Amino acid sequence: MKERRTRYETAAWDAERVRALRHHLGLSQDAMAYELGGRQQTVSEWETGRYRPRGASARLLSMIAERAGFEYGTGDTGHGTRNTGDGDAGHS
């Protein structure tokens, strides 16, 4: 049986996209971390490119982005597009 995947599981979140989403939401790193149930340091590490969100963190960012009307991309397709490419690697 084929595994069911949603677009939330496939969005690629790089440093620029994470920072842009946070700014779109009008949140500080600390406030975004609180909303995500994580640490400010993790948000900072995503935004500096030290790590990339993956797994549940990437899906949660994608869900938040979509509900906030924020255009996010996947893979290397550029910003502002939605695609169902493969997932990304990194640290959550």
C-alpha cells in the first residue's frame, strides 16, 4: 500500500523561509518558539542555517504558513510556489 503524504510533509524550510514566515506573523524568535512549543535557540539555529526544520517541525511550519496565507516553497523550486517534492534534511 502506498504511504499517504500531504503537502505539509514536503515543504522545504530553509533559513530565509523560516525568517520570512516569522516576520509575516509579526513574532519575535522567542514568541515563535513559544507558539511552536520549542526553544528560541532552535528558531535562531533554523534562521542562521545551522539546522533545518524536519519532520513534525517542518509540517507544523507548513500548516502555520498555509493558515496565515504565507506562500512557501519546497525543494529548490524557489519561493512562493507549492510543490509536492521530496522532504528535506536537518535538525528539528
